[in-house]
Amino acid sequence: MSGTLYICATPIGNLKDMSPRVIETLKSVDLIAAEDTRNSIKLLNAFDIDTPMTSYHEYNRVEKARALIDKLKSGTDIALITDAGTPAISDPGEVLVAMCHENDIPVTSLPGPAALIVALTLSGLPTRRFCFEAFLPSDKKERRRILKELETEARTIIIYEAPHHLKGTLQDLRDALGDRRITLCRELTKKFEEVIPTTIEGAIARYEEEDPRGEYVVVMEGMSTEELDRLKAQSFSDMTIEEHILSYVNQGMTEKEAMKAVATDRGIPKREVYQAHLDQKMG
């Protein structure tokens, strides 16, 4: 029988957030795959865990995953941990988990701290629907593409940022999205935890006066439905009704479905759309 991969969440700052179940599992497995063994040894020592470790990180995520899969196939139980929080979220662990499923290897998750969820619950912004972007890409072209996508994102947006990049990221967010309500969360669960409800402009002004310190989670409101409706109406106004119908037909709709969608988009009766379509056909 194959072994099991245990995804083990570890504290993001406060050691008291380590769950008894994770401690028990880390002691009982045959091997711990850690993002940085030098960092994780401190955690293991704090809880008297002497299970052997091996490194598993961004730069060996595919090659090492294959080696770990071979161990799991041979019956080795492995625990996966990251430097802080829940593995496989914006983390190379997702590769290993996917390979486990491809090889019918059991995977189970031991829940615990996740910085994005902690920040979201502290933000005071809508929590029912949200999207997580982790760290924005450093490549300028890819970064612009992601920011363009976020322009019309209606859900609450969560990103991570390092202190030395925060000012630049705030500028990029303002340039791409305009001013929005945001909450900056830093040093979560630690002694100097700070939650700062503000706006993008307010945050830029704040960090002109002081240097950012600690790792940040930025929680930002999405575009309002009113603004989305305004933009949608504006884009429709640039098209004739016939062009609008054709845009839906080209997406695979029937003419009947397209006319119904156009009427909904424009807030006009279906008969008006049908008549415009008929007039166009009659020439």
C-alpha cells in the first residue's frame, strides 16, 4: 500500500496556533517535506519533533516531487509544510498534490492558519466573494495584464506584498484601478500585528511618511456593481443593436438567445431588439 501525503498548516507567526493534530502528525510520519529546512527546524525543535526532513521548494518542485512520489508509492508517509501557513496555496506544494492525485496516492489536509483568510476576516470589507492573487508578477508585461483583469473585478481582492515592494505596488494599483478602499494587514498573529483600514491614496500618503515594515496582506474592495453597470452600458453604446446581437451569436448563441441577452444588457424590451434586427435584415 502507498503512503499518505499530509498537508500540514503551520503558524504564520504565533506558535500557539500550532494545532495538536499537526504536532501529532509531524511526529508520526516517516518524513517531512519542508520549504526551508533551516527555518522549519526551529518549529520542530519548539515542539520536540525529531522526524527527518527534506527540502521541497520552488526551485526543485517538479524533480523533487517525483522523488517524493516514489517514496509515497513505497509506503512512506510524508507531511508537507511550508515556511508559514497552509501549503499548496501560492506554493510549490500544489505540484506535489496534483502528482499524488495522478498516481492515486491518498492526500489529506490538516487545516490551520492561512494569511489570506486571517486578513480577509480582519479587513472589514465584503467576505462572501473574494479572489486571491498572491504576489503580483514581477514581469512588467504580465503584471499589467493581471492589473487589467482586476480593473473590473467585483469581488474583494487579496494580494501579498513584501515591505520593500509595497510602495511601488500601491502606485501600480492606483494607476490601474483608481482609488479604492483597502485594508493593509501586517505581521499577522505576531506581537506587532497591525490592521490599517484606509484607501489606496491614504496608504500611499502614509508610506511617504514612514517605511513599510513586515510582510503585508493587502485586501482591496472590488469594483462596485453600479460602476460595472455603467461601464457595461458604455461599451454597449458603442455598438449598434445588430452588432450587439452578432457579438453573442459569435460566442455560440442562437439568434433568439442573443436577442434576449441584448435586451437584458440594454434594459429595453425584446420586441425593440427584434424589430431592429428585422429592419437590418430587410435592408
